[in-house]
Amino acid sequence: MKAALVAYFFEPYKGVGAIRPTYWAQHISELDPSISCDVVTAQEDASDELNSGMVKVIKILPEKDSMLSKIRIDAGVNWIKPLKKFFAENGDKYDAVIFTGGPFMHFFVAAGLKCRVIFDFRDPFANNPNHNLNRFKRFIKRVCERRMLKIADVSVTVNEICRALMEDHEKRRIEIIDNGYDESVIDALCGKAGGESGTKKIVYAGKFYAGISPDVFLDVIGREENTEKFSFDYMGPEKEKTETFNRGNFNVTGSVPYPEAVSRIAGADVGIIFTGGKPFESTTKIFDYIGLEKTIVVITEGEPETGNIHEISKDYPNIFWCRNNEASIQKTLNEIYDFIPKPYPEKEKFSRREGLKKLIGLLHE
């Protein structure tokens, strides 16, 4: 089978949008040698090939300005014309094409393909509660998402709650492939030591999302009574904001590549998750924490032990929830200081390998 994986973002892009397609491209032929895969990406600085030439990376750059881009619905609109040209010339050689978002508007290119089409939405395009859209943009996105779902033979999202947010989900086939942790990176790092003797190292990678401010936690962790007991390792785009709370027990850097981020998580004792408390919210961080069997602290603006984060982690023995206020955060810090995490033999079900097996099954149907 010859397949194409269409991913706007790809390695070495540091955002989460590149992690899933990069893993799939690197490992799909390893899991199923009958599949030969090309990557089609807008990532100009991507490598020309992966796996010693087994995977060809084809770089198709988006237009700088198209008429549709003025509506500012989605960055994918500038990729439609170049991508359509590529598939007009090369589409016949593919038995299946996987489009993974976001952005999403270039998914419409698939309408002209005569092969099996899979759309990987990850998060909903139209009804993502984290996106503050006016009525016009929401309407346009809803119409577009309905039409996209008609084009695909099967669509994919990351959890049941996201599936329920998608347009016409009762009428369309939408499968679940969660993000998971990269066992090819994590398995080699399991058991790596945490903070210095007597100090618990807490880690967070990435940006802070709308719906919850990290300021209370950052203030509490930097207080005098905590500086000798805890350290905080942050890597992400909000370096300057985080550094303002530093009382000498912070290590703060900008964004780093995924393997480095996982290595720093492995070197910590505790992983933090911030959530606004909305049911659909999830994060790839939780899978890395589980894969490394780290203690997890979830700080929420909502009700503890609810939503998709709880659904993922309800059987995980090393998780603590607290509200986003000083008293609850300090209480949880006191609880985790002497806590020793327990092994979790069932973690493999959260690996990206298991998710890729599902994708391969969909390709062969």
C-alpha cells in the first residue's frame, strides 16, 4: 500500500501539532512493512527523508496571500491551491491519504482524490470551546466541518468528548485515536532520577492555556517555605512570564524539541497539568507523565476529578487534584513531598504505538 500523510506541521516544528504526524511517519512502515508512506508538509525546514530514505518528505509551501485568507478562518486556506496542484499531478500513485490537522481548510483538497481518505482532526475544527469565535466564523466553520466529514471515508479525533463536539457526529464515522506517549523515546528514560536529595522537582512544558492562570501556583512554589523543598523546571513560549515569579528555585527556558522535553520530564519527580475544568480538555503531557510513571498534579478551575483528564487518569495510582487557590495548592504540595509513585503496568495502552495500530487497521479496511 502506498500512503501519503498530509501534515501542515512536521518535525522540527516544536508545537504539539507536529508530534502526532511525525511519530506516525517514523513508525508506520516499521509496524506494517506493507505500507510505504510519503509525508506532504508545509514545514519548509523539515528533512527531505526519514528512516534512511524509507519515508520521503515532500515540502509544498502555502501561498503567501490568497483571497480566502482574508477571511482568516484557518491557515490551511493558503495551502489549498498548492496542495491541489500536487495531488493533480501525483494523486494516482496513492492508495490512501491521511490528512491531519490543524490547520484544517486544506482538507477540502481530498474531495478530488480517488483513494481511501482519512481525516485526523485531533481537536474539533468548528466547536472547540477554547476558540473564541464570532457568530459568522463559527457558522462558516460548522458548515465546513460538516462538508469535510462527508468527504472522508473515516475521520479520527482524540477522545469521546471531542467526538461529541463534532458536527453531525451521529451520522458520520468518527473513530478515537488518543495522542498517547512516544514509547520509542520514553521507554529509554524510565527510572531516571528526579530532583536533588531532599528536593522534589516539578516540571511543566508548553504554553499556559486560556481558562486558568498559573500565577497562583507560580507564586506558591516560589515562597520561602517551598524553595528548599521544591524546584520548578519550565520550558515553553512563556519564559518571561514564568521567570518573573522565580525566587531562585526555578529553571526556565524557551521551547525545546520533544525528545529534550521528555528527557527533562524524566528528570523530574512531578508533572503539572493546568485545566480550566471543561469536560473536553485534555493534554499530551498527561501521557508522557503516565509513560514515565511520574507523580501528576492537576490544578483545576473546575471540579476536581472530572472531564476527559479524569477519564484518562482515573486508574492511574499517582495523581493528585487540587483547586486553583493558595490553600489547595499548598495542601497538595505537602502531600506529594513524601509521596513515592507506584509502578503502573497498564501504561502501554496509552502508547502512541497502540494508536498507530488503530490507524493502520483503518487504512486496511
